[in-house]
Amino acid sequence: MSGALPAPRPRARARACRPRGRELAALALATGLVCWTAGDARASGIDAPWVTSGLSGPTTADAAAVFWNPAELAGVERPELLLGAGLIVGRATYTRERRGTYQTPDTLQFKLPLDPANVDATRTGPAEEVATTPIAPTGNAFFAFPTIPNRLTLGVGLYVPYAAALSFPDGPQRWQLQQAFIVSTSLTLAAGLKLTEQLSLGAGVSYVGGIAELSKVQDFASMKEFRDGLAYLKQDNDFGPTTPSELRELDVLARPISLKQAISHGASFHVGLAFNPNKDLRFGLTYQHSAAMRYKGKFAIDMNHPFFTQDLAEQGLRYKPLVEGDAELSFTLPKRLTAGVGYRVNDKLSIDGLLSYVLYSDIEAFVVEASSPDLAQPKLGIGDRVAVTLPRKWNDTVWVEAGAKYKLSEALLATASVGYQSPASPDSTIDVASPDNHRLIGDVGGVYTVSDRVSLSADVRVQGILPRTVTASDYDLGNGEYTLLLTTVGGHLKVGF
């Protein structure tokens, strides 16, 4: 990781406990990257908080139907361009609750029971709070063109359905996350076909592109391969994914690691149905298929520590201070099914709502492959490419939202909505990279009609998770209190031709 700070050099007593042999150190280096990346790139935490304005939805016939429900494109009566831009401002905090016992970070004991002389009595209870205020721009563009009047409309859209941007200061969360930037952008071609005056069908195909950058400090003590490497060298140990806190977060095994400039190319599709039994009542149904994301980029491990760069030199092994290579991160964006209903109460008031079911349980695993000549260790049969698959335990989620539109005047329309989203992450797998919980949503906005062809809209959307306190994480690092608040300010220009 370019510019990363090296871990402090351990005191002499740590070196007396060190693993024996270059094979173990090589094995730890080869597996550090894959174990970290697969564990932290969590799709459950990257739903974008804002895609279109409060005016659009699964029962609205406008250009944004390319995203919401392509069947509603059939109701667009003339060419229409919709351009949007916004700013997302977040606030995330985490107060870690240390519920375990830790050894002093500059020692290196392999196995329990922990020597009382190595117990760090200061590392207990709540740690200092860490907080971040990410700010990110967002935007979208949609165009709808009636090809066969009152029958077939084509549309194209460019939008960001998934995004996450977090950058925490150095703190007790660094073992899970220091910085994350994950974006998935869809370029979609869609068509809406009116079968009858009441029934329309639609479909869209999407190119799904993405970029990802991640960094953290990898704790080698948490790795199965590190445990197995010690066992191979006939050294009994309690390391591995379920290792107790007493053996975690030691200076000598703390290696800064990063994934940079990872680009993904994929594809997906969605289909929709619109049913309008009369002029006042509208129903919509959309199925969005999953997309396989394969982010290909570069990895770097900061090995600038005497244990890895000097202490094994007499045994014929010395690592570069910075080890780099190619990496690929793979996971699947979830399927989702969305139903919507809209009702025009009178000439001034209309109400609508949606219910979305997201199949996060379909995400079975994250897979990471890393390759570099520096990873090859022939004596252990390790080549220049390694791969790891990590299972997940996420839940399916629901999103429900209800809104209203009220015509204040011939030129001004007010919009408002409230909603709820359920969490995907159970207590056992939550961490600061995905501060997930029950989410409450509020949105207010307005539309100003400039002319028969031009209108302007603005929205303020707030999404916050209820404060979540976790005491049952699979690992002590997941315990603590999480908060998250996202505020989005956006606007749209709508032009008819």
C-alpha cells in the first residue's frame, strides 16, 4: 500500500516466540490478501441511497421507468430527457466494545492459556469512538423515445444503483476497514410495449460496470493458513478464523493491505409489468436479476517490518518492503422483486407505495484470487496464484415506502414519502464496513413546471439506521455500537420534445 505506515518493531521478547522457517512467513504473505478482501467487500452495505427523484417510481410513466419499471415506458407520450445530479453526505460512527482479553501487542504467544505477564489490562470495555463523514456526488441520465406512438417506447439510462464510500481515521476499527470505495454503474437499454389500454410489458438489459478500492490492516492470526503453516512446522497453536481475542491484533502480525484500481464488467436484465384498470389506479411489478461482479485490480501488502524483511535473512528469505500483484474480487449483486401501487385521489392529490424484496441470501460467498511471482513458494507447493472462498450468512431484506404528491398550483407540485428497510447483516457477521440495521427513510421534494416542455425538481432524502448495539459477534471486533445517517440533496431537469 503506497505510503502505508509500517507496524512498530516488537520488543525482544516477541522475537523469541516467533514462528520458525521461511515456509511459514511465505504462507502468511500469500494468504493475507485473499482472507482480507473476501471478508470485507460486502454487497449488503452498498445499496445507493438515491437513484431518481421522489416523482418517479414503479407506477410512474416517465424516462426513469428505464430503472424502476420498463413497462411504464409504454405510457411515455413524447420524447423525454431526464437529467439528475445530487450530493450524498453521510455520518457513520462506531464505538468498539472489547469483550475479550488481549495480550500486549508487542508479544507473540501462539497458544492459550495466556501468560499473565502478557495480558494487556488497558484493552477492555469501550474503545474510543471512530467517525467519518463521507461526501460523494451522484447523478443519472434517462431518455425515452416513443417509437410506435401509443404502442412501443424505447429508453436508455445511466445510473448508480450500488455505491459505498467510507474512509475512517486510524482507530480500533482498522482491522476491518480503513478505506472503502465501491461503485456499480448500470447502462441500460429498455423497451415498454403496450398490449392493451390496461396492460403493458417491458424489459431492459444492462451493462454493469464497477470500480473498487479497499484498505485495512490484516491480522494474520485470524487466518486458517497461518494456523496450518504453524502446524506444518510442528508448532501447536490456536490461530485461525475462530482464534480467541487473547491471540489477536499483535504488532508483528499486523500488515497493511490494499486493493487498488479494481474494475468490473458484467451484465444483467430486468422485466416489468404495468396494469392500469382505470385512469386513477395503477399497479406495477418488476424483477431485477442479479449481476456477477468481478473486480480486477492490483493488490499491495506492506511488509516493511524487520520480522519479514530482516529477521529471516539468515534462513535465506527476505521479503520486499512492498509486495504487489494482481487481484480479482468476485461477488454477486442480489436479485430483487418490486411491487408498486399508485392511486389518484383527485385532481390535486395522488398517493403511491412500493414493496421490494431483496434476496441477499443468494450471496453464498465471496471469492478472491491473487497472483504475483512473489507469492510462489515451491517448497510448500504454493504457486504464484492463490484463491479463497468465504461463505456469508446474510438475510433477505424488505424495503417498503409510501408517498404522496400534492398539486399546490398549476406550476408547483409537492412530494413526500416515508419508508423502512430491514437489515441484511446478522449480529454474527456485522462490522464497521457495513454498519447495517433497521433503516428509516424520509423524503421531501417539489417539482416546478417551467413550461409545457420543461420542469425542475428538487429532493432532500434522509436515511438513518437505528443505533445498533452488538454483543454476539463471531469475533470481538464486531461488537459495539453502530450509527449511520445519509442525507442526499438532488435535483432533476426534465425536458420533453
